[in-house]
Amino acid sequence: MILGVAYYPEHWPEERWETDARLMREAGITRVRIGEFAWHRMEPKDGAFQFDWLKRAVELLGRHGIKTILGTPTPTYPAWLHMKHPDIHQVNSNGTIREFGMRQDACKNHPGYRDYARRIVTRLADALGKHPDVVAWQTDNEFGCHGTARCWCSYCRKAFQEWLRKRFSNDIRALNTAWGTFFWSQDYNSFDEIGVPRDTAGCAGNDGQNPALVLDFYRFSSDVQVEFQREQIKILRAKSPGRLITHNLMGAHRTVNYFHLAADIDVVSWDNYPFSSNGTNLPPNSMHHDLMRGCKQKNVWVMEQGSGQGGWGSYNATPQPGQMRLWAWQAVARGADMVSFFRWRSCRWGREQYWHGLLYHHGQPQRRYQEAKALGAELAALSKELDGTTVESQVGILFDYDSIWALETQPCAQGFDYIALCREYAQAFARLGVTADGVSLDSDLSRYDLLIAPSMHLITPEGAERLKAYVHNGGTLLLGPRSGVKDTEDAVVDALLPGLLREPAGCHVEDYDNFGMVKNLTMHVRDEDDRVWPARIMADVLVPEGKARTLLTYAGHYYAGKPAAVENPYGNGVCIYLGTLLDESGLRMLAERLLRRVHVSAISGLPECVEVVCRVKPGGTYTFYLNHSAHPVAVDLVRPGVDLISGKETTGKTEIAGFNLLIVKERG
Ligand code: GLA
Ligand code: ZN
């Protein structure tokens, strides 16, 4: 277990570095991430490189036992580069430019930017790549933040055309057919005619343009980020052998396919700001942890974790005493092997003056520093126990970018949001003490007894085969509403829904409705025991086929009495098609039912504010009980054992103080 911090030596006089390093060391911090925004400090003028200051910082920290994760500085391009290439900036969908002053805002398809980015990474790797104190690299910083994964400039237009040329094997007729361009006379005679989906009459880009074009543009935009990172990784692997490469992801993010991005790096890192945790409930970030862990189906690093109030203009609540520590332990519980705070010292200047660090602007250690220090000691003491442990989930939730993007353009019904559904499922499982990895169709699905597809809206033939094989081999699959509607190219399938998934689903859709639009209608579904549960937004009206049986029926509107959920035995497994959205109570019922079916033990009666997660290794099971409220709460321990935090034997009903936790190591 490693404690780290984001450090910006370039923000402070060099005489201060020693004090910083000493204070860090005293707090048990053994990693810093530095450099990711310091392009101008590294290359103040075109080709005039200066890495000495950085080397001095790395070595000074090294002398205090602190190793460096070095960031490539490409998110913030220097002003001189802008002068050289006045059109280096990204362009919005309405054609206006993204002015100098932010980050991630250089166009990644601008050849000048690409050349300079390659060069600074190469020179940085030459200067420090083999330094013994540099142990890892972070590529760039948060690809796609501030909505920058997508750019509508002329370089991107050209690159998009090339991307399409490849995708359709240079056959424009194939593209026309796939996209159905005869609609509104949009047929193209050549790839050069195709544009990026800028705003149209009356509509923002993704609302007015052909959805098939928009979907391919989203896929292309994500590929651009992945490709850009790949270029850096190639340089780093060649010039800095033996160092781990990571990137700091942003949790459940929409615009970059994180499974693709993660495939090229050694460790997934991510930036965790659980500020909306209100101190009474589970913080809503368990889904992020679970998805980040699911990206490579491995443990992760938290590269940035909120360590003070965050905000650019106004800031949010300060983490209450104990909360920073609790969030750090939550991260560990859910699969992190490093927790690194953002940032060391609140910066006196710049847009992030109010995005606070462990120290306030004055740099004197106060409460949050002391809390980090206590955590540092605790992590060090428990490392031996916890190193090598992992989270073994038996449940997976599909985070399917094609479906997310298809629904982003056409959500079908207001409020139908794929990622929001993922969160609801993740929360439902978290409340039952069950972790669920966020995974893709290409992940190893055979690990999971239960797989949730909140809506398999767009499904390719290969994807359908994977899901069929999963169920066939004994898996239990839940398919949400509006599944199987779109094909690979975003056309609506020419088949009874759910199209390619009809066979495993054992039903077809007779009708579908957005009942959320019907005035004064409240909808329910009824289960076999005649209990009713609220239903939300939409309804796929189902017709069971073959051996399928009905689990839920609609209890309202013109389809009252018709199936709302159907269960179908398929091969050695089972597929359940749920045609509507449930509320929290309904999801809990469903989750409990599904878990029972796959023999995964759920914990009922957990207090609202308590999160329970396990990490295991051969010969050791460690159950974390995290109390996210400010007040003490009693829990029934699943199993007796020794609480590693207090060192005491624990069994049965046990009290956990406010913002505190138990880590119960099972005997034996
Ligand atoms: C992100 C970035 C950091 C910082 C914080 C706070 O996570 O990676 O550089 O900007 O947000 O805004
Ligand atoms: Zn561009």
C-alpha cells in the first residue's frame, strides 16, 4: 500500500522543496506525481530544453525516500507553440475556437502539435527515463476532460475521413449503405465530402446530424485519444525500460473508451473526488471504483484523491475530520494499491487556487496534513497484510461504449441514461455488500456468475455471440430495456426486438412505450407474489417464447397484465429481460433475487451508511466495514475475526465510530 501526493515543484521556490519533501516523508508519503503540466518549464522556448530543475526535484525527493511518477506534460501546450501554430487549438461543434488558457485543448490531429508533443516526451524520457528515482510514468493528464475528446476542426475532419476510409475499406458505397445516407439525400460520392458533425439548422451537432455519422465520429474521437497515448507509450517503453506506465482516468467517463485506453497501460489510475458524499449515506462513487478496477480486471491506483475543498470559483464542503482517511480506505477496499492525494499545497495562483490540497496556501501543516500523516502510518503498518490482496467480484456490470454513445445521441426517452443506470445497479449491489466490476463485452466475462447489461442497445454480431456464449456456459444475464435495437452501424435492426438477442432472451417485444410522457400515469409492475413495484420512464411490452416464463407484469396503461420481465433458460444459464426501469426498492428486490439465483451471499439489513467490501489472497480474507456517516453505527459482522485497525477480536454486533472502519481479518 502506497501513499502518494501530486506535487508541483515548479510552483514554489526551490528553497522550499526540502521542507516539502521532509514533511511528506514524515507523513509516510513515498510517491509523488510531478511534471504533467510543466511543458513551458521544460521547454521555455522552441527546442531549448531545461530538465535540470526537474532532475533536482526528483533527486531531492529521492533523498527523502520518495519516488517519482513522472507525467508527460502534453495537456498544456506553451503559448510560444500557439504563436507558431495559431490553429493548434480545438474547435467547438458550432465552429468557434477553444482559446488558449485551458488544458487538453490542443487538437490531437494537428500535425504541429503531434510533432512537438512527441519531441517533448522523447526529450523528457531521454533526460529522466532511466533515473533510479523515476519509477513510473503518467501519460498526459485526464484525456477527454472538459469535453476535449471531441474536436470539430478541419484537421479532425481530414483525420475522420481517413478513419472512415479504413473502416469501410475505401468503399464509399459501403459507407452510404451502412449509414443509410439516402435519407435526406446525404449520399456521398467520396470520403472527402464527409464532415465532422457540426451544429446544423436548429440543432447542436449530435441532435441534427445522421446518428450513424455521429456514432462513428464518437468512436473516431475516442480512437484519437487512444492513438495519441499509444505514441507516447512507444517512446516511454523504448527510453525508460522497466517503469510502469499509467494514465489517470476519471471514473465513469463518457467520451473515451476506457477499456481501449487501459489496454495499453500497465496500471489504471484514476482521480477520485467523492465530494458529494454527504456524511449520511454511501458515497456515490463505488461505481467509479468498480469500473476502474474492471477496466483491466486488476487492482488500480488512485492518482488523485480530494484532500480539501475542491472548486474553481466557489468550493465545496471541506472533508470532515476522518473523511479523507475513510475515502482512502474505501479506495483500498475497492481495489487500490496506491492512494495519492491531490495536491500537496494549495496553489496561490491560477485557475485552481480553490482546489485545495493537504496544506493551505500558506504551506503550514494543519489538520488535513495530520490526518494524512495518521493514514500514512496506518497504511504502512497494514501493508504486509494487505499487499497482494484483490477484490474478487462475482457480478459484472457492462459498461458498453457503443450503447452509451448511441443513446447519447438518441436517448429514446428523457431520463434514460446508460451511465445513470450503471450507477443505480452498482449502488443496489453495494447496499447488499456485493461488489460488481464494471466491464466491457471484450472482458473476461466467464469470471462472473451474474452479468448486468443495463441496456444492450447497440449490439454487434460478435457481441451477441459473446453474450450467448456467456449464458450458454452457465452465466446469468440481465438485459435491460431497449436492448438489441441497433446494429453495428447504428441502424435499427430489421427484426423483432431484441434482434440478435431474441434467442437467449426467450421473448420478443410486442410494443414499446415512453410512458413517462403520458399525462397523469403512474406505472407499476407486479411480481408473482402479487407485490407491486414502481416502474419508471419506459416499457418494452414482452411476449415470452419457448420455455421462458414471466417474472413481472405491467400494472397499468393499455398493456396492463402483459409481461414486463421474462426469464429464459438458455444452455446452462439463464437470461432475464427486464422491459422497464425500477426504482431503488425494485432494484433491491431484483438484485436480491438475482444474487440468490447465482448463490452469491448478500448482506441484508446493512445500515444505509455502511459499505462492506472484501479483499482476499490465498490464506487471507479481509472484510472492510466502512461507516460513511459522522455518527457511530452498529453492524452485524458477517464473520468473526481480528479487526486490524484496533487489533481486537470482533464478533457479532460491533460498533463502528463515525467516519471510521473495521478491517476484519478472518481467522484461519
Ligand atoms: C483533475 C486534474 C487535476 C486537477 C483536479 C482538480 O482531476 O487531473 O489536474 O485539475 O482535477 O480540478
Ligand atoms: Zn481538431
